[in-house]
Amino acid sequence: MKKPLILAEGTKDKDMAEVEVGYIVCRSGGHLVRGNSHRGGKSNVSVPVRCPSGKPTAIVHNHPSNSPSLSRQDKITARTHNLVVCVQTKHGVKVRTKCYRPPSDSREK
């Protein structure tokens, strides 16, 4: 993914600051398609790993703590589903996106 994928339009800044919001990204016909947004709690969000058409490719979500590091659950999800996991953090008015590929081995890192 060359361009950062931004959280769903309509996601309020206050939501991004208070709770996790995320969505699945699917590859369909050579294009990346964003799935529905899901709103979670202060430290997690549940995003179904399924696409209406195409193949799940990535999960994009924010961390209200503004930590760009993957959580333990993020690592498990990336590894279990072989997905890229992107974490978005907000710094002032800028949103930064950092994406991680699943590790190639099965050990927790």
C-alpha cells in the first residue's frame, strides 16, 4: 500500500481521540476497497475479516493512545489472518499511518 488509507469519512476527530475505529481493506479486481467502519472501545475494536468480494488484505485502525506500536492483539490478528495491520495516530491536526506486515515466522516478537 503506497498511500496511507484514512479512516472513514465522517469519523469525528473526537471519536479518533476517544475510541478505536477501524475497517478492513479488500483487494478486488486489482483495486483496494475499504470495508465498513467499526467503532470499538478505548483500547480495542473488532473488525470482521471478511470482504463482500475479493480478498482481505489489511486492517486499518487508530490507537487513541497515539502509540504507533502494534498491540499484542494486533500482532495475533496480523499473523492469524496473514494481513497487513495499519495503525493511525493523530498528532495535532495531522493523521499519521504506520503499516506492519505479519512476521514470516510463527513466534511472538
